[in-house]
Amino acid sequence: MLQRPPDEGGGSEAAPAALDPAETMQSTPRLPPEKPLRGVPDPSQTREGKVFLGGLGPEMTPNDLTEYFGPMGTIVDIVVMRDKVSRNGRGFGFVTFQVGFR
């Protein structure tokens, strides 16, 4: 039969050793600041203020949305989703403003 060595200090298990933050930081690979991380948008090219529009009528056009949302800010893009076959509106779309929604 195997025998276990006696515990030192009376505890059931020893606590794990604390990690040295400086050692941990050195082992983490870093990208140079001039190269953005993959999948992270460049803030200078981020299009802010994309608003989802639901419950649109089937006859709604981008011009109708421009007329309604135009006074709220500079519009960068408007999309009304349409069925590929019938070309009827699917009831939703998006308006993207240049600098956030007011």
C-alpha cells in the first residue's frame, strides 16, 4: 500500500504560487501599435450611428427614409431590404449616420 507524505503546515493542499505580473506581461505577444488587431475596425474608418428600422411598409423606399431621417443628421447609407424574387420590401432596413444618431 502507498503512503502519502505528511502535510507541511497542516493544510490539505498547498496554495498555487502567485504569478509575477511582469513575467506574465513579457510572455504575452504584442503587436506594434501601428498595426491594428485583425477584426478590430480602425476608429478613423468606423461608421457610427447605424440604426435598425423594423416594421417598414412594403412600398417604403430609400428616398422616403432620407426625407424622414435627413433632418436628424448626415446620412451615410440607407438600405431597405427587399425580397430577391418579388422585389417587395421585407419590412426592415438600416440608416447609417455619419456621426451617431442625435
